[in-house]
Amino acid sequence: MIDLGLDLYRTIGRCADRLGIDAYAVGGVVRDFFLGRPCTDIDVVCVGREEGGEVHIGIELAKASSEALGGSKVSVFKNFGTASFRYTPGHEERREEREYELEFVGARRESYSRDSRKPVVENGTLEDDQRRRDFTVNALAVCLNSDRYGELMDPFGGIKDMDEGILRTPLDPDITFSDDPLRMMRAIRFASQLGFRIADETFEAIGRNAERIKIVSAERITVELNKIMASPNPTLGLKLMQKSGLMKLILPEIADLAGIETIDGRGHKDIFFHTMQVLDNVVGSGDRRAENTPNLWLRWAALLHDVGKPGVKRYEAKQGWTFHGHEARGAHMVKRIFKRLRLPLGEEERYVEKLVMLHMRPIILAEDVVTDSAVRRLLFEAGDDIDDLMLLCNADITTRNEEKQRKHRKNFELVKQKLVELEERDRIRNFQPPVSGDDIMRTFGIGPCHEIGIIKDAIKDAILDGKIPNKREAAWQMMLELAQGLGLKPC
């Protein structure tokens, strides 16, 4: 007997007994039980014991189970024959504070048309339901009824595949992926999340069916893509996307980074491979906003930091390969990529765009004389994102030349030290001018005009260049001197 560990399963089983329904926990919750991973999304498949009683049995069991578990509101989707509700265990069962999402559905079989991933659904058996699932490790079912509680149904060898760390489809993978192309992204996502290997015949089918991803909405693809990016090993998934041909269909800008061009015997490094190294370095550096929560958008910045290079790549006889201005080209591309993928276009996009634009600045500083003025300007432009920028730039040092790497890292430490010293002294991070536009207008009795911008910019540059301290008194005196030169007089 397999005990999934929560009393709510027994409660659902008793409700199913009263209704004359066979109920099974299926899919991810069973898989994660065996893998020792937490799971709060619980899928329950219902099978009627009488002919013709299948249509709404999932809805009936959801309502009965909700009432038995305390009366949570049930969301019903009659057209799909499904129902769901949220449940938080009471104190007697609250080993940890968690809310569970339970979804109930009648067992079904599905058939697909060539141009849609929306299936024609019919009533089916439990095995029909397991057969339609994406991978054998997700086709496991555990009975919840009292007389067979804990009985495992594994018709496709999911336990064996889980033990071997293999992802394969219950049916012919060409049929599985052609029917629902999003499953190709799910295969790659599970490989990244679980560290599983995609079976050879399954991965080959992804390559054959990659073009089918075009019928899936950008929103659905991006959900899976973000799960890959947030996984413990995002580069594994990205490399599988590249190898399978999915990358050129979803993120062609990243696919285009691959390859080395050689002229006069001089080649440049493979930018795709370098990008994967940088992303690995960011993940390994602890890209955390809070405990156990990766900074997804820093990972996106790492993925896109060199995306502008193919567009500016040039060969010069003396210098060899150059990528001048790739950071500005890449920053310009970020919004277009976010928009196409339906990624958020607010604070998150601006953060990624900023890091892509600035990612060369600390490196250039590290290679040159580190002036206070240059560091102040970096602090001013990066603001509160300076720490993430420095983490990204440190991750961008991927040279295999140990001496060169030591030199880069030593100089980089000098830049970081200078950043700390100047921030403590000059308070440049999130800089706000000591003299505002309102101050200028009130002092000289003027309205909004070009002269205000001239004064503010001059004061800002003077502070960043270290000509005056970042203090109101010094800025006020400079304002008076500048205004006099512009013909402005105090009221």
C-alpha cells in the first residue's frame, strides 16, 4: 500500500465510496511523492461504476469532497467536466503551512485534429486516461477508495523510468507530440527540473515535430520556458531546445548565437556556448532574492546579455573579431523579445534591458584606470540593481586562460571595492539631485523652461565627476552661479 501522506486522500476516498465512484490520485502528485518533492497541485481522476454515469462525476466528487473537508468554494467547468477547489489542512494535519489546489475530472480519452491542440474528449477508462498523459512518470495513479486504498496503477512502467531517470511517452512519441506540441517543452522542462534524461526515441521525435510548436500560443510556451529558466539547471533545457530545433522557433535570437566564423585563421568564441557558461555562473553564484527563490530576471539578463553580438560582428585585420556596441544593440532587442514572448513589459523588462545595456561597463572599468568619476556614473545608472549587475559581470568572465582570469578578477575586485567606498561617501545609488526643479523655479520666479534642465544637468555632472560633494549647500551655491550666467536673478 502506498500512503500519499495526507488525510484528505482518505476523505476523498470515503466520498467516492458513497457516490459509487472509483477515485485515483494521478500524475505529478504521485510522481513527486516517489521523488520526495513537495506538490500542492492534486489531480483526481474519477471512474464511474455504472454505464453512462461518467459525464459529471468529477464535479459530483469535488462538491462532496469540498463539503467533507470544510466547505471550500468549488469552481465548476461543466464544458470540460472538471471542478476544483483550494484546501488548507486544519491544525491536526498542518505539518507545514500549505494550500492545496485539488482538481477533479472524469476519466477520458482524447483525439486531436492536425491543426489544433484542443482535443475531442470522450468518456474513458482509467487506462485511457493514463495513456493520454505526456510521460510515463506522469501516468502513475494511486487508488483512494477504502477497499483498495494505496493501490498503485502503473501500466506503462513509470516507476522503472523514474528509477532510471528517464523521460519517455506512454504512446508513440510522434503521436504524443503531434497531438499536443506543448509536451515537447514539458519534456525539456522536466529534464531541467528533475535532472532526468529524455529517452533517445522521445528526443528524436521532438526534433521531427518541432515545427508543430507553432500552433501553441506564446503564453503557454513562455510558461514552460520560464519554468526551464527557473529550474536548477536551466542551461540543460536551453541546450536541449537548441539541439532539437525548438530554440530557432521560439528564441531565434539565441539560436543565432551558435557557431564560430573564421577568417585568416582567426575565429571568435562560440557565443551560444559562452552564454550558457555565463548563465551557469549566475545560477552557481546564488542568484537569490529570497531563500530558495532564484532571480528569474537576472537569469534572463544572463541569457540575453550578448544577444546583440551577431548584429554588430565585424572582422578587422588588426584587431580580429569585434562586437562594438553589442550591449546597446542587445538592450534595444530586449523589449521586442519580451513583447513577442508575452513576458512582462514593466519593471521586469526594464531591469533586464538595464543589465544588458550596462553589462560591459564594470568589465571596461576593470581593464582601465578605475576613476572615481566613472564608478560614480556606474552607480548612478545602475541604482539598486548594482549588486545584480556586478554578479552578472563577474559571471561573464569565462576565459580559460588562468593568468588572464586572475587578472580580470583582481581588477574586478578593485572596482567592487571602489563602488562600496564611493557609495558610503557620496550616496550616489538612486541619486536624487540636492536641488530640484521646484527649488529653481521658486528661487528665480520662473516656470518650466530649458534653463532648469541646464542647471540640473550641470549639478548632476559636477557631483558625478567629483567637482562638488553630493550635498545641498554645495549644489545650491553652484545653482546660483549657473543661474547668474544664464541671466536669472533670485526673487
